[in-house]
Amino acid sequence: MTTPADVHDVRDPEQPGRLLAIERDALIPLLRGRTEEDFALPVGACPGWSVRSVLAHCSAALTRVVENRFEEGVFSPESNDRDIAERDGWSNARVVDELERGMTEAGPVIAGAGGKLDALALGEWVHAGDVRDAFGEPGAYGGAGLPDALALLARITRERGHVPLHADLDDLDEPLRLGESGGERPPGRFIGDGPTLVRLYTGRPAGGAEFELVGVEAKDLNIFG
């Protein structure tokens, strides 16, 4: 059992890179063992994208971080589509190689960015969950990186003044506080597991999991909406 540092908002600059490294060590071997057909599977959380598309998007985003390439419009839908198209001629193995390098080398850059890129690391971890989900693998949006992901999610929602929520999670010893804490509105309450909370905050279907949500609607939680 793990307790996230949710009682204060002191940023741990190593946390985003740690999350990427944990996911790299789990995801890359999984990808290396998959067939060409598996890379063509549709990803339900990203309509119109295959597993390969999601991986190409992720590897491109991390490469941009490492190379400090943030031109105007970067990470827009159009920019993402161009990044994926640029990798159309690549083998799946080359896409995975680039992703592995990015998940290794982006951490120190994100650490030094003062928090501006922390949400990108969380998004990469969520996309890894999308891929696991497409494969039918257990533990999508969970695993060893979940405590760091939840702590990042909590801090990001507080920094953005998101709708307040108190989450009583099966995965953590202490309640997790998300969103603004100024008292302007009473917090909602979530009871359930961490992966389901991640799904709700990132606009993913709950996957049939049992949970309780009071005082706020699921659509109001989505940080990417």
C-alpha cells in the first residue's frame, strides 16, 4: 500500500521521468513480443488510431521534448497527425526503438522544465494504458506506475483549479485530494480503484468497473476534454 504526497503541492521534479521509466520497463518488452497484426489493432480510447498510431504519436512527442522542438501548433490534432504520417515508412520495431529512447531521455528534460511538461509524461503513461487495453492485457491504467500517476494527476488538477474531488481509493491508504481547494464549492467524492479514477479523468470508458461518484459528473472530471 502506498500513500501519495497529496497533503502539499511541492513538485517532485523526478516524478514524471520516474513514471516514464517504470512504464518503459513494462511496455517495451510487451511490444517487442507482439505481431505485426497486433500493431494494427484499433485503440478504443483514440478513435481512428491503431496501436501503431498511438505509439508513433507517443514516440514523436517524447522526441520533440528531447530535441526541444516546440513550434507553433505543436501537439494540436493536426501536428499529431503529421508526426504519425512522418513515421508511415518506419518499421514497427523502429517506432518502438524511438519510443524506448524517448521514455529514457525525456525524463531529465521534463524535470528541468519547471512543471510545464509534467502533464505530457502523464499523458504518455495513459496512452500506454490505451495500448494495453487494445491488447486485452490486464492492468491497463494501473501497475507499478499508478502511485506516481495518481500523485501527478492530483497535483495537475490542483494547479489547474479543476473541479474539487476527494477520492477514497482501494489502491491507497489515504484519501486523494484533486482539484481546487479554495472552498468555493464542496468537493465531490469518488469511491473505487485508481485505474478507474484515471479512466474518468482522461475521458476513457470505465470498463465496467464498480465505483461511486457523488457531487460531480464524470464529464466534468476529464482533464483532456
